Amino acid sequence: MAGQCPIATDATSPTGCPVSARASAFNPFEGEYQIDPAEALRWAREEEPVFYSPEIGYWVVTRYEDIKSVFRDNILFSPAVALEKMTPSTPEAQSILQKYGYAMQRTMVNEDEPDHMARRRLLLDDFLPENLAKHEPAVRALTRRYMDRFIDRGHADLVSDIFYEIPLTVALHFLGVSEDDASELREFAVAHTLNTWGRPTPEEQLEIAENVGRFWQTANRILDRMIANPDGEGWMYETVRQHFKHPDIVPESYLRSMMMAILAAAHETTSNATANAFWTLLSNPEAWDELCQNPALIPSAVEECLRVAGSIVAWRRIATADTAVGGVEIPEGGRLLLVQASANKDPRHWENADDFDIYRDNASEHMTFGYGAHQCMGKNIGRMEMRVFLEEFTRRLPHMRLKPGQKFENLVNISFRGPASLHVEWDPAQNPERRDPAILDKSLSFAIGAPVKDDILRRVTVRAVSDTGDGVKHIVLQDPRGRPLPAFTAGSHIDLVDGGFRRKYSLCGDANDTSSYEVAILREEDGRDGSKHFCDTLKAGDSVQIAGPRNHFKLDEDASSYVLIAGGIGITPIVAMADRLKALGKPYRLHFCAKLQSALPLLDRVERDHAGALSLHLSADGSRLDLDRTLADLPDGTQVYACGPERMLDALEDLSDRWPEGTLHYEHFSGGAGALDPSVEHAFEAELADSGLTVPVAADQTLYEALRSAGVDMPLDCGEGLCGTCEARVIEGDIDHRDKVLTKQERASGERIMTCCSRAKGNRIVLAL
Ligand code: HEM
Ligand code: FES
């Protein structure tokens, strides 16, 4: 358990804490970690989320929030060790490196502040979405040319036939390096990975040192040509020009180290990520087929592949002062291995964390690109390449299949993950372009950057519609092909999308039955949100779209007892919570209120399943729920969950002032955000402390929109201040709160803002982003 010494072995950590048997046995250079790092650390995510590994001398961090919080603070957790050799060079290997004049110093990824941010900002322009779009046609042309070479062959090793080469060519093009130099650079990349993140034997080190030395020399030769003639196009030329303009910020030694590092950063990361994505998709043929039929899903599939099979599975930091991570003490100088692959499967952050779901609309919150001030600058190049590959392959080779019986062979190391080969096969006679050559000219164009969440929608069929209470329709949805839908937890909702309307509804069916989803929709006469449309038009057999499930109203399953309060249609998330508590055998009371009995939706089901815990309160017959009395003496450790009309929730919030913090949890029906009126609003600036950007927010723009257009990957869900997804931490500046998420105390503390709707009161706000 975090913060306590686990069951001990003889080994102790640098803080004197005994090391558990599993932590002692952990070796990232062998066994399960090399095959599936997230699986290898499942025990740690559950039992010992931050542990000391004597084998590597690192503190291993495995949960999403802990990893994000370390990435977030690059002063306390310096990236200085990001490229440190996991296996120190032998004296023999060192003398080989000296022979080549190898003088690698800090580069962007492992530099400390303030140098890092000054350089990053100076060199960021070429990476911005608007400047990357111009590279897409070249990526597409290359992909088509490479595919032409094997399309009629019926089989390929996708790694050696295409995925290794194209990201290298694209990287060279982006950097401005001539393709003639590519052959020399190609052989050295593997050496760099092993040299930095591997565990080579002393003999292997000799060969690696030769290759690294030659890589260094080649990179320097290319750079010398650029310095002599700095007018060329490409990021490296731009860096050289910045060196001439600002030699203090971009010194020559920096140029030399960066030249070598950026090639590795841009090439293998993307080659591996692409091979992993194809491996994952082809191992899930239903997902692959779905993508072939609906290529609009490609951007979200790319993010889901980066989540479940990223090419960087762990990254490193070093603590610059005594501190704690996840409640575990870390001494100054403590090295941290942040296992992003594990964060990407942490069920505390992800619904159905182990499932591969190309409809997962928050997949882009994965940690594969890191986070914060050092977050990958090239992430949108990697994404763009992966999307083009998938677009071309799903159109030209939808019948391609993984060759059975092959093993995922990875270079033994702690950070880079990707198969050495990926064999696929297909019947060339079935190639769609033989029947319809016009498909060759087709292409989709996705906006550069993380996918837009609202575009990620799953098609479902309405199985049944029935009445349940006054003006309420009970709607049952199922997969069109009868496949299971993703599992959901109590309190989850889906977005229902149809006829131009999009609205959130809590799932109120049996969470153990994934053959369908159930929602209950109140037809609101004055509703702006489409409830009338859904209630009046949906009928069995209709096809509609949904997003989710997502859960912003999670049930804490560790409380000792529960009071559940539902007002009218507010029963929908509450009944799912009651189901769960009943299944867990936890004590709970369920108060269900409305004016009239006929306004109690799902009453039959609630009475059937929860009769023993249920109290009905009907104001029309004098049994109105007296919150004051009902909640007067809450036993210690009780949690209150409520959903219903504003009035009821406001009264509960007032009452909750008397309870320990965190006792009350509630969900509103509606938010407070409306369209922005620029004649009423004012513009302001958002300063981003973690990434060093200053983002102007126009009067008719939300803070969220401004952040997104500056290239910051912010999650968004409701877009109207209801769900808490778009939260950011505020370091400085007064907030004009317009959300329904934060409690009174949280608002007063001025430390958090919902970026989708709330704004700065003044001209400036500083965010921890
Ligand atoms: C940094 C992953 C593609 C350039 C990083 C980091 C990771 C990463 C994990 C460290 C983040 C941190 O410390 O918070 C990836 C993955 C890629 C990819 C998974 C492909 C799928 C690229 C490409 C380029 C690139 C194509 C360049 C063309 C960089 C640079 C940094 C970086 C310059 C250093 C940023 C800084 O420290 O400020 N990348 N990368 N990456 N990446 Fe990428
Ligand atoms: Fe839901 Fe902002 S996105 S509160």
C-alpha cells in the first residue's frame, strides 16, 4: 500500500524501507515487461503503485495520476536522466566513443529550466499544426509508392517493407537532411536505442560504441554542411539560423547533440508506434474491419493504439529534492521510471482499461507522448503519419491479415517498444483497386492534432422504446451486429446523438449485461437539448449514434454506508449505484422523490430490485423528503450520492457544510454555460506555466478553444461545465466560475478552473498546463 513498507525482503530502498518480494524480483530487461509492460506491472498498479527496484536502482511509478503529476513538475522532477545510459559504458566502449570525438550533451528532452523552455519556444514554430499540414502530401505520396511495390505480392513484412523507412524519410525531410545521408544513418538507430535504454554485454558494447560513434560523426558532417550553408528548408536549418541569431540560447554544442537526438526521437518512435498499431488492429480483426468500413474513426483508432501499444513505454526523471510520489517518500537524487504503458491501462483513469476500443473518445489522454513542459514536440507529425498509413492500408488492403504464428520480437530495452518484423498476407486477386481503380485517388484529410472528441461516435440500434412515468421514455440500445457493448460502471453516462442533437443520459440498466444499454429520457417541454426529439421520434429499429460510456459520477466503493437520493428522472444514475451497492453487500438507503407517484420513472424496477432499501417521498400527498431530518445524523464514513433538480441539490450543498469534506457527491441535470456574447465578455491571456506558452483568449472564445488552437491537448466532455473533464489548475489570477462542478469551498480557493466555460476575471490567468 502506498506510504507503507510492504512485505519485506532483505533488500532496502534508499529511504530504508524494506523492498517487497515482487519489487525485488522486478527486472524490466526480461520476462513479462519485455512482452507487455502494462501487464507486467498490473500487481503494482493494484498493490504497490510506487516501488523501489533494486535491479535498476529506480523508483517505478505505475499509476496514471502519479505519472502525470511527476511529468507536470519538471523542476522537482528533472528530466536530466532521460537519456542516461541504463547500462554504463565499459572503459573499452568509452575509449571507442572518444576515438570518434563523441561529445553528446544535453538536448531538448533532458534539459533543465530555464534553458529548456527558452529553446523550446524558439524552436517550436515548425511543429505547430498549421505548419505541419504541408508535409502530409509527401507522406501520402511515399506511402502509395511503397505500397505499390508489394500490393500485388500478397504478403509483406510491414516493418522492413514500409514502416521502418517512411518515418525516417519523413523525419529527414522535416529536418532538412538530404535522403543521400539516410543509408548511413539507418544502421545506427538500433545502436542508439541499445546504448541508452538497453542492457548490452561488454562485447556488444564494443560494436554499439562503434555504431554510435559513426552516427555521431555522420550527424556532425550533415550539420557542418548546414552551418556552412544555412539557407535550406527544414527544422534543423531553422535551428542553425536560430543559433546564429541567438548563440546564447542555441549554442553550437547544442546543435550537435540535437542533430543526433532528434533523428532518434523522430524516427524509431514513429516506426514502432505504427507497427504496434497495425499489430494491434490486425490482432483485433473486428476493429480492423470496422475501420475499413468507417475510416472517419482513424484518428481515434490511432490514439487508442498509442494508448494500448505505445512505442515509448517508460520515461525517466530524477528528484531534485526530498519529496513524495503517490504517498511514497522519494529522496533527493531518487531516479524515477515512469511506466507510461502502465498509466495507459490504469483503471482509475480509464473505463474498461484493458479493452481495446477504437471508439474510446478520451484515448488521446494517453501518456505515450509524455506530458507538460517536455511533452513530445513531434506528436502531431507522428499522428499524421500513422493516420495516412491507416487510411491508405484500410482502403487498398482491407482484406490484409496478420500472418499466423509470429512472435513479437522487441529489442531488449526499457523504453522503446516495437516488433522487429510484422508479417501480413492477403489475396491480391481481391485487391479493391483491381475492381475500382478510382479508389486510388481517394483520400480523407484529418485536421492535424489530437482528434476532436465529438467526432468519435459508435452506431447502435434502438431495440425497444417504452413509457416509464410521466413524459419519460425508457430506451434500450444494442450493437447493430449483436456484439457486446463496452462494460460500464455505476454512474456512467452515454451521449446520445441523433437529428443534430447531442445529450447525455445516465445508464440505468444492468451493468452486468453488456448486450444492451438502457437510458430513461424525460421529455422536457422547454428543453433546448433535444429530449423532445429523442422522446418523440425514436422507435425500435432506428439507428442512432452514441459516445462513451464515460463516468463523471463515480461511486467510491470503500465507504461504510451510503445514502442515495434521487429526484424524478435523477433516479437513472442512482439506480445503477443502488444495483452496485447491493451486489457489493454494502448498507444503503435509497430516497426517491417526486411530486406524484406517476412522476417516478423506472419505479417498477426500483421497487423490484431495491424494495428493502427504498423510501418513496411524494410532495403531493404530504410525504415530501425532509432532507434536514433524513440526513441529520449521518453515521461516520457515510457517503451521500444525489441526482435531481437544482433546488434539491442546492439544499444538499448547504447541508453538506456540516459534513466532512467529500461526503456529498451529486450530478446536475443542466449546466450554466451558454453561447458567448463578445459584447459582454472580455479577452484575456492564459499563461501556461508547465509548457511556457502564453495563449490569447478572445472575447468570443472559450479558454478551452484557445488552448486547443495553441496545440494543447485538453480533454473535453460536456463542454458546459458539468463534468469536470476540462479542469485545469490555476496558479494565479481571479476566476469567473461558470461551472456546476466545483463546490463552494473549491471556488473560494481559486485553484481550479473548468476551461470549457469559466474565464479569467482580469486580463491574465496562470495555469499549471
Ligand atoms: C519528446 C514520444 C514522435 C520530437 C518526447 C517524449 C516522449 C516522446 C515520451 C518525452 C516527453 C516528456 O518528457 O514529457 C514520442 C512518440 C512519437 C514521437 C511516441 C511517435 C509516435 C516524435 C517526432 C518528433 C519528435 C516525429 C520530431 C519530428 C520530440 C522532441 C522532444 C520529444 C523534440 C523533446 C521535447 C522537449 O523536451 O521539450 N517524445 N515522440 N517526437 N519528441 Fe517525441
Ligand atoms: Fe465538462 Fe468542462 S468539459 S466541465
